[in-house]
Amino acid sequence: QVQLVESGGGLVQPGGSLRLSCAASGNIFSVYAMAWYRQAPGKERELVARITSGGITYYIDSVKGRFTISRDNAKNTMYLQMNSLKPEDTAVYYCNAGTIITTEPYEYDYWGQGTQVTVSS
């Protein structure tokens, strides 16, 4: 089992910045990748950024140059630094951890509770 707790969301004006945090606990040794997803009202949940255990990162085009995903292994915490925020970034942001399990399908995703990010003037 892996537990994920997000924090750092809130209300910010366009052009502002926020840093989201995701603290992981439990069977963290099984985690091979972590990611941030978001879900805006009326839209499907989408991947925003991902970081592997080896430090390889991926970003969707709409956030490249504005968002930075990182991790602090000593604190078992993942971060998403969000700069130059736009109204279209408004969504509930979810922390995700991909793990290896011993039975089929040999992979399992864990999710945090979500944190609201609202970008509005």
C-alpha cells in the first residue's frame, strides 16, 4: 500500500505561481514513477507531468516551459512548480504513483485525494 497526500493548492491570479507537494508513505520501494494529473470541470482527467525513479521527466505541451516536476528522495516527496499560471490551468490536481505488484497485471496506480488549483482574477 502507498499513501499519497497533496498540498499547496489554492487561488492565484493569472501569471502567478504555486508549488504543489505530494508526500508518499507506505510501500514506497515499489514505486517506479510518479506523476501529476489534473481534472477540470466537465473534462477528463489528463496527465500533466511525470517523473520516473531514474529522474526522467515528461510534460504535456501546454505546460512545457511553465511547470517543473521534481522529487526529493530523502523526504519521499514530489513537487510541481507551476509558474505563469493561466485560467485554463484551473483544475483539481492529483498525485499519482505507479507501483510494481506481485500478481497480475503486475502494476497498480495509487492516487492522492486531490488539491484544488484555481487561476482567476
